[in-house]
Amino acid sequence: MGKLNQVADGVWVRQSEWVWSNSVVVRGEDGLILIDPGIDGSELDRLADDVDRLGIPVVAGFSTHPHWDHLLWHPRFGDVPRYATPAAAHVAGQARERARAMAAESASGIPLDLVALVTPLPADGGPVPGEIIEHPAHAVGHAAVLLADRGVLLAGDMLSDVLIPLLDVRQDDQVGAYEAALDLLGEAAGRADVVVPGHGAVAEGPEVSARLAADRAYIDALRRGEEPVDARLGPHADWLSGPHRSNQEQARGR
């Protein structure tokens, strides 16, 4: 943890101590795009140090979805446009104060006045390179970014080795939404050698298909009303038992 690692040409990842959160730095045509930078103030500051060492200006930010830990920023990154999908930007704008309150409760030193200041990404993607893959699984307006020319899929809060799929309690039929999203991500992953999840280890090679299989098996178990056999659950991850029960209850009531 705590180091900017290059995972492909013009793609760097820095992992936080907070739930193994990944900040992603992508080189675009005009400069760097920071995707989901986080988490606490000191880590944001060290990320800024790492970015300074690259010697390339930051031209934009991008949030994969409107949860507080993916809506952060730091003054040292610059006063540049910060984007999300239009649906995610709408939710972030409506829930800005709640996101700031959750950030204040969950981590230290976050510049709270900069939380959730995102605007809708233009239809052409603006400065964000690659292909935006939008779906409603996990959160409204959730987006993955496929950098096919570099063989990288930035998956947001999907395809994690530490987090089970987490259903959005504010949306209906999240089981169906996940099934559709995993089909989209599976197609995209066929054009990638590297998958960067929002939380957890970067997946490479055979691990990419293993991540897809694990998420599909979990969602399939929810669909059938069965207890999933999932390495991410168990005594070592007791903190996930509550979200797992919530998923089961939501799936039963769909």
C-alpha cells in the first residue's frame, strides 16, 4: 500500500489503507485524469506528491459512481473539471451534504468542501480516454472505463477480490442489474489483460476471468436463494456479514 504503481502504459494505481481503495491515474491526450482519488487527507497529499513526480499536469477528474469514497478531491490536484456519468452526477449533487458527512465520519483530513463536486461527462467522453461502460449495478450511473488500447479495464466497485457484490438498496432488481452489468464487463474484460477494481488487488491474466466468475457465482446464488460459496466471505471478513445479509434480504424481496 501507499505507492503509485504503473500497471500498464500510462495507467498508475495507488492503494489506500481504507478498504484497499484504489486511486487511478490515467494519461490522456492533454494530461492526467484522476479516477476515484482517495481516501484520507494524508493519502490524497501523498498521491499529489506522486502525481507531481510524473511531471504531467492534471486536466480532469472522474468518479466511477456517486458513493462518498469515490467523490473526493484535493486542492493540489488543481481546479479542473471533475466528471461522472450524468445519472451519477445528478445523484452526487442531490446527496452532496450526506457524502460530506460520511466522509467526515469515515476518514480524516479530507477537504470536505471539495467532496462531490462532479458534473455530467459529455457524450463524447471529454478528456476521459477509452470507452465508458455505464450500468446501474451497485449505484446509479456506475461506470467502468475500458482502455482497450492499453488492455486495461477500470471496473469501479465491481470485480473485487475483497468485496462481494454490494446491492444498491435504493434501486429495484439489483440482481438483474448485476447480471446485465457482469455481461457487459465480461465482454469488456475480453479486451483487457488487467482489471483495476475500486477496492482490492489489481487482477491480471487468468485472475480477470476468476473475478468475473466469482461475482457471477455470488449473484447466481442470490438469484436461487442459496448461500454462496465465496472466498470473500467468512470469519476473516466478518464486517461483510451485514452487507451480505442485506443483499440476501433484498434479493428475496425483489
